[in-house]
Amino acid sequence: MSEKPVKVLAENVHKAYGRNEVLRGIDMEIRTGEVACIIGPSGGGKSTFLRCINHLEKIDSGRLSVDGELIGYKQRSGKLYEMHDKEVAEQRRSIGMVFQRFNLFPHMTAAENVMCGPVVVRRDNKKIARERAIELLGKVGLGDRGDSYPMQLSGGQQQRVAIARALAMDPDLMLFDEPTSALDPELVGEVLDVMRRLAESGMTMIVVTHEIGFARQVGDLLAFIDKGVVAEIGEPREILANPQSKRFQDFLGKVL
Amino acid sequence: MSTDAPEDVAQPREKPPIEAVPVRHPGRWVGAAIVALFGAMLVHSLLTNPNWGWSLIGEWIFSPPIVRGVGVTILLTVLSMIIGLVLGIVLAIMRLSPNPVLNGTSWLFIWAFRGTPVYVQLFLWANIIALYTTISLGVPFGPEFFTLDTKTLIPAFVAALLGLGLNEAAYMSEIVRAGILSVDEGQEEAATALGMSRMQTLRHIVLPQAMRVIVPPTGNETISMLKTTSLVIAIPLTTELFFQASAIGNRLFQPFPMAILASIWYLALTSVLMVGQYYIERHYAKGAMRELPPTPIQKWRRKLHLGGAA
Ligand SMILES: Nc1ncnc2c1ncn2[C@@H]1O[C@H](COP(=O)(O)OP(=O)(O)OP(=O)(O)O)[C@@H](O)[C@H]1O
Ligand SMILES: [Mg+2]
């Protein structure tokens, strides 16, 4: 395992909203092809950490890099320079993100949602992008729903479209922020299946989730984030079997 | 409880109709009778009182000066609304920008143009245009890129466009801003996460969704603009509908029928606008409703079909 290159490296990452210190020194190392699951109590900073990784939020202190490249900053002769918006946008292209509330574009059909990124951002040819979109929709089991508007789809279908939309930009890192929390229980499985297949294809993934079963089966790494720090981290089966802290034990007692 | 279990127990049961005597509404009948009576009196007076001057209206309604006036009014409305909408979008984006200079400029513009009467603005523009006989574009106190003789423009019409368009932009920018703010933040976030720039996000994701909120008040603004064009007498721009109608009325010592004539034209034009607004609103409802409601024409077709089948 350890011979694989490091994909995401967080060192002592801090982030505060005003006086509310949300991240208070996060350390994490995720290698290429790994699936890292993040669990933890509400308000602990899980979403904030994910949003820092693709620079939807700026970090206050520490270092955060993807593929060895700092996120949002350039380093030249030992000095840090803030990146231009354009360069940040470029960095984000190779990082896909899936949201708890799907955030599909409601004025576009499923296929248009998926092709929108490539067409607008990469200026891909529309016809080719559409073919590719239908192909991606097929991969998430929605090959025949390309012309449906998000409103006409179930929650599980919408989330699968959202995954296809993120994949359309050919990312090599996927961030999932509680992708199944807004779904009816009977729809959770279809989304987790898509994610499982994505993991098997070798995608590096960071998944904030309360699906302990998914973390145990698919995860290479499980982190328990509490009050803005990584309280426990390790091989999922191992740390689930012997949680060290009282907080983690209590938390597991509630979700399991 | 049969021994062989049915495949699916969720079968619908029979659906007997509810049989009840409908509630009677005698009050509604009395109300309708009173309204009908007054309506009949009004129609009678309209038709028989000679002061309305229907024959005069009929004589003049399609006369060349009036029809030309209608044309100028439509042109003024359309062009002013285009200026208002485009500049309004720009002002709204500036207003939401993190750049304090852009933000402040937009605020100042809206403050000035919304805070003074449009009639006064029209009067001011007419005088400003008369003051500046040449318009030049260039670096302040520096080289000029091009100059334009205002006499080669049609001064009154340009003054009217500036007055109406810039005033409208101040109102439109607030409408557009409200529309932009109505779009869920998650939309911008998702677009940003895909790698879109701020402008790409605005253009492809936020504005199309904001349109649903922007279109209805813009329809009202257009209807209002159509009527506001009658104020260009402040410049004065004399080719417009109401000025022409009043001029003819004064000449014939019959101002009242001519004002009615102008009203008929304004009503006809606003009616056309309302139909247009309906279809534009319907277009931007795409994705916000599971199924678009049928248009009135579709409704009629369906009724005819059902009637034919039954
Ligand atoms: N944009 C923001 N402005 C101010 N405070 C924020 C903002 N976003 C998040 N917070 C605060 O940061 C803290 C951590 O939020 P975060 O969303 O990262 O938690 P979380 O671990 O994802 O929780 P949950 O499981 O409820 O999603 C919360 O106290 C929240 O109120
Ligand atoms: Mg969260």
C-alpha cells in the first residue's frame, strides 16, 4: 500500500468562521486509489474540511496539497503566493464533488447537467459531450433518463446524476459530502452501489458518511473527526473494533 | 384468507362516487344581478351619449399620424427596456461584486436614478444633449477615441432613450439582484466545484434560474414603460402616440375622444404584452415544475377533443 503516491496531504489545517474555530489542526494522508471515509458528530467540521480540499473555503493556517500541489497557493523561492481565481478554478477541475442535497441544475435535463461542465469549462464539442454524458449516465444506471429534468427524478436518481456530472470532468479525486443522508432508506443502496463500483475502478475518494457498513467494506481508511481534529484514524475494521476514546465509543453507539 | 397467497396485496378497492346535494349560493346571484344592471347602464351611456365621440375615434384611430405615433411608442418602449435590462443586469452584477468600487458605483447610480422623477430626468437629458453638441469618448483630459456630433443624432429621440432607459436600469437592477439572490447557494457551489469561473456560473447557472423571478416584474415594468413613454413630452419628443392624439384633439376642439383613442391603443398594446409575458414565464418555468401547465390554446384544443369524443 505505502508504495502508492500520496494524493491528498493535510498538515495542521486550521479554519475559523469569525471566532468559531471549526478546524483546529487536521492531519490526514490519503494515497492514490484509496477510499477515505470520514465520520463524526454534527458540527465537527467534516464538510468544512472537504470544502477546503477544493478551495471552496480558504484555510487559515497549515498546508493542504493534492498531488503535491498546494491548494490555492503557489510556492516560489520559499514564499507563498495566493493563486488567481482562474488557477484555482483549474485546480478544481480535477476534483469532483458530490453534495448532500445533490445541487443539480434544475433548469437543465440530466444529460445537460452532465455535459455542462465539459462544455462550459473545457469548451468540449457539444455533440461529443452529450454522447459522453449519456455514456456516463449509463454507468450510473440512468442511460434512459437523459432527457428528464431533476424534478422528475427520485432522490437516488438525482444523486446518481450528480455523480455522473462530477465524473464528466474526468477528476482523479472525488469528494462526497454525506451523499446518502438526504435519501429515503430504500434509495441509499443504489447510490452506494455506484460509489462502490467507482472505488473498485481505482478512484481516490474521500467520503463523509454515516454509513458505517460502507466504510467497513469499501474504506481503506476511516477518520473520526470531532471538534475540528482527527480524533482517531486507521484501517476501518480495526478502529471500529477497538475505539480508543470515550467520544468515539459513544458516537459509534449512536450510529450503529 | 385464501390458502394460496396473492402476488400483490396492494390492490385498489372499488371507488363509489359521493352523492350529495351541492350548496346553493343565493347571495352570488343577487350580486351578479346588481353588477349586470350597472354594466348595462354603462354600456347604454357609452353607446348613446354623443360626448364620447365614437364616430370621431373611428375616423382617426388608423390615421397616419396616430399609427406613426404608435410605432414611435413601441420603438421607445422596446429600446428603453433593452437598455434597462442589459444595464440593469450589469448594475446588479456590479452591486453583488466584492469590488467596493464597482459595488459603490452601482449603488450611486441606483440612488440617483431611482430617487428623481423620470419626468425631471427626461427634461434634464434634453438640456444636457443641447448643451453638449459633441459627444466624445476617450481618456478624461487625454486623447479622444472618437467624437460624435449630436446634431447628426436625432437629439430628442436619444434624450428620450437615455431618460427612459437609464431610469429603467435602476429599477431593473434591483429586480435582477433579487432574482440572483433567490437562487440557492448550492447551485453556485456546484458550478464552482466543476471549475466554472464566477462569470460562467452567473451566465450558465444563476441567471437562467433567476429569470423565473425576474420575468414577472419585468413584464410589469414593460407595461409601465409603455405608458411612461407618454412623458417624453418633457423633452419634447412630439412624434409619440399621446402627443399626436392630444395635438389632433386640440386642433379639432375634441380632446376627450382623442384621449379615449390613445387609451384604446395603449390597452391594445398592453394586452399583446400580457400574452407575450405569459409565454415567456412559461418558458422559464422549465425544470421548476414537473410538467408545464397547458397554454390556453392547448386547453381549448383538449376541450374540443373531449367534446368531440363524448
Ligand atoms: N459558511 C459558514 N459560516 C459560518 N459558520 C459556518 C459556515 N459553515 C459552517 N459553519 C460552522 O462550522 C461548524 C462546522 O460545520 P461543518 O458543516 O463543517 O460540520 P459537519 O461536521 O459537516 O456537520 P454535519 O454532520 O452537521 O454536516 C458548524 O458549527 C457550523 O455552524
Ligand atoms: Mg456536513
